[in-house]
Amino acid sequence: MAVRIRLQRHGRKKHPVFKMVVVDSRKPRESDYIDYIGTYDPILKTGNINTEKAKEWILKGAQPSDRALKILKDFGLEETVVKK
């Protein structure tokens, strides 16, 4: 099973709020997720990411999407994130 860390879009029109989740890569964007890592607001550039959970899933082999990778680096997980 290919596991990815990616974003699910929530919020209202023109004000998105993203959930960072761990999901099977074959499932659609808004499907059920395996684990919830945190939230990110791109308008305010703030978020609540559980870095320990993210690090744990990356060490287990989960590959972050491009946008999730950028957000994780902003939250200080550069040393853990394996570049593609």
C-alpha cells in the first residue's frame, strides 16, 4: 500500500483551510484518511502541525506531496524529509 502525506481542502469560498492527513495514494483527495497530522491556513500562513506524527509517518515510508513537503520544511522537518 502506497501511503502519502497530503492536504485536504476545507474552509469556505476564497478562504481555504487545509488538513494535513496520511492517506492511501490511490484514494481521491476528499476520501477517508488513515491519520490526521494537523491543519494549515495559507492565507494567514499559520498552522497546527504535529511534527512528531509527521516524522513518525515519514520514517515509516510515507511520501509527502509537493505542497505538504514545503509546509513540513516550513515547520522544521528538513532533516527528516527525504527528497524525491
